[in-house]
Amino acid sequence: MVTDNRTPSNLADEVLTKAEREGVRFVNLQFTDIVGVVKSVTIPIEQFPDAIEHGKWFDGSSIEGFARIAESDMFLMPDLRTFQIIPWERGEDTTARAICWVYNPNGEIFSGDPRAVLARVMREAEDLGYVFNAGPEVEFFLFRPDEAGRIRPLPHDQAGYFDFSTDLASYVRKEMVNALEHMGIKVETSHHEVAAGQHEIDFEYADALTAADNTVTFKYTLKAIAQQHNLHATFMPKPIFGISGSGMHTHQSLFDRDGNNAFADPSDEYGLSALAKHFIAGQLHHAQAMTAVLAPLVNSYKRLVPGYEAPVYVSWARVNRSALIRVPRISPGRPKATRVEIRCPDPSCNPYLAFAVMLAAGLDGIRRKLPLPEPVEENLYTFDEDERLRRQINVLPGSLGAALDELRKDEVVQAALGPHVFERFLEAKTIEWNEYRTYVSPWELERYLEEY
């Protein structure tokens, strides 16, 4: 079971033997805070056996959204299934990493650990007889520092979508793929994206917990390899005005205990089972509240605008890329490939929380047998307001503030996060929104200072 956080003794023996064979000197015990930033406690290899058996204590009060000073003591228990040698840290001080579960002093799993949030919601799916699989497609930009070494949105190339080029990034992408595979991530494709300096590397789908681990690993691996070539990899959703932003379209499916795709029904026009349709209906129903978690930055809502193939309208379809949820075509005779793709997440999200709320919304649709509205295959950007209202098509929130308002009203999404994470996430993001809305930007000064 993927959400079982116990460590078998034989796995511990295998990992320690591998560490000795590979000459590992240090181990990074990793976890993420509520907003998805990777945190790490580094220990010498001699301390690793004790950490495996008893955990490693740390101060949780210094971590975003974890604990107050009065309740700060926590400990990390490494999930040895995530043990990997870090390829760019081989040598005299060869370093490995293990992603950890976070525990309270009483030995209970910490409810504010984003990884534990996802594991809890996945257990709900398992109780219904299903494993939730996810396959994120992560887009990113590679920028060149300016002459002073500052990070600026300066694309390193002028290539376009799927362009074959011989510039630096074509070699950097290959190094990134090699590094990802050394970290245990099976890469499927890599290519240049639509905008100058924009790229995408896709990796194999997996159960959602593994997929979230891989997404977190993916982001810091790409940053490390880019830095070696004096480039900066950014997962900011919309770093440049007027061109496409970076999304994290995520493919989703449920498999039953026999390994069959529970979303597949070859006799259906869209190849979808009744269960899949209820799942989609649940996500459409909770889409506005989910957006606060799936697109969690002020900047995220500068990507979610018409004209750049980013979704704005709450609808589903097959060929319509302006829809929020799309049903990709599959090759004949491959029902296991049946899946649905949600297109509003961006790579700034915490993938553990993102996959948790996506799954919870879909499960709510299944439990309540929510009806799926008709698909909308027309280009939604051509609809006027009257047509949209006639078709009862809702709109995603237009700002982080509006998304937080929707989150405050949605009990299902709140329950998926759990009281601790919901309260801390809402607090952190409300502060971010209030800082942004009261900030006087250079655009305002340029536009208004002389005129008024």
C-alpha cells in the first residue's frame, strides 16, 4: 500500500548496504512546508541508522505553517522507498536524500505535513477500492542572469513549440533528463514549449503520492542542473507579460484492486465509465475552491486569462483546450490509458495538497453521483456573457483573493486539507493577497503619477 509509512527491516538493510557501497557521506532528510518549499535536515551517514529507527528531531516552529513555538518539537521518519543518491553531489561528500514523514512528539503523524494530507485522502480512495494515479506535465522557463548576475526574465533562446534547436538548452534538457532518471524518475519526453525560453519535461504517471514526490524532486533537480550552466530554472506561472505562462496540466485516473482502469468504458462515446463522469462532475463542482490550492500565487491569475490556452471556464471536453478538464484520445485497444486532464494547476503549487484536493473533489462526485454536464467542444473564448450564462458555464476565480473567498465556502476542499493546513494555508495566502493589493506597482506609477 503506497500510503503505508512503516519501514520494513529488509528495506532498511538494503538501503544501508547501498549507501555503504556508493560511499554516501551525508543524507538529506527532506520534507515540504505548507506552500511546497523543500526543507531539509542533513545528517552524516553514521546517524542514518538511528534516524531510520527512531527519527530525527527538529524545530517545527521555524517552518511555514507547521507549529507555534509552544508546540515546536517534531521528528522526521525517512520513507526509505524514496532513498536516492543525488547525482550532482557525488564525490568526496557523496550525498543522498530520503523524503520523510513528519511526526508529533506523541508518535502520531503530524496533520500539517502536506505529504500526510495526500496520504490520508488516498486512503479514502483505497477504502472505496481505488488507487489514484496522477501524471503532471510540468512547464518551466530557463532564464539568463543579467550582467550583474541578477535573475531577470531574459529568455536564453527564441525557439518555439517543439522546435528542434542546437542552442544551450537542448543540451541542458538532456542533462536534466539524465539527472531525473538517476533520481528514480522515468522520463517520457522533453521538448521546447510555446514561449521563448520555455520548456517541458514529462515523466511517467504513478500513484499520486509517488507522483507528488517526483514533482517536488523534479523542480529542485532542474534548478540544480540549470545553475551548473549559469541559467535559472523558474516555475513561476507567468514571468513575462504577453506570452504563454507555465502550467502543470495533470492527468488523472482511478485503478481498481485488480489493476483495471476504473475510468475506462470503450462503449462510451468519450471512453468514460459512469464512475469517471461522476469524478469529473465532482471536480467541476469544486473547481472554484480548488483553484486557490492549484494556482496558489498572485501571479497564477495572470496565467489564467483568455488567449493562451489556459482554462478560464469551468467545463469539460475532448478537443477543446479552453476547457478546464479535457479527455485525451487514446490508441484503440488501450483502455488502461483512459484518463482525464485538469488544466488549471500551475507548477508553483504544492503537489501534495494539489493532488489531495483534486482527489477529494472527484471522490465527492462519485459518492454523491453528481451528474456530468454536457461537454463544450466550441471555443469558449468566443462565447459572450449571455451564451455562457445560458449554458450555465461558471468562470474560475480571477484573482487569488477571489479564489480564497471560494475556498472559505467549500467544506469538501477544506476537509481534504484538514483543519490545520486549511487554517495555516488560508492565513499565509491572505497575507500574500493583502500585501499585493496594497502594493503600489511600477505600472501604476508609470500610468498615473504624471496624469493625475
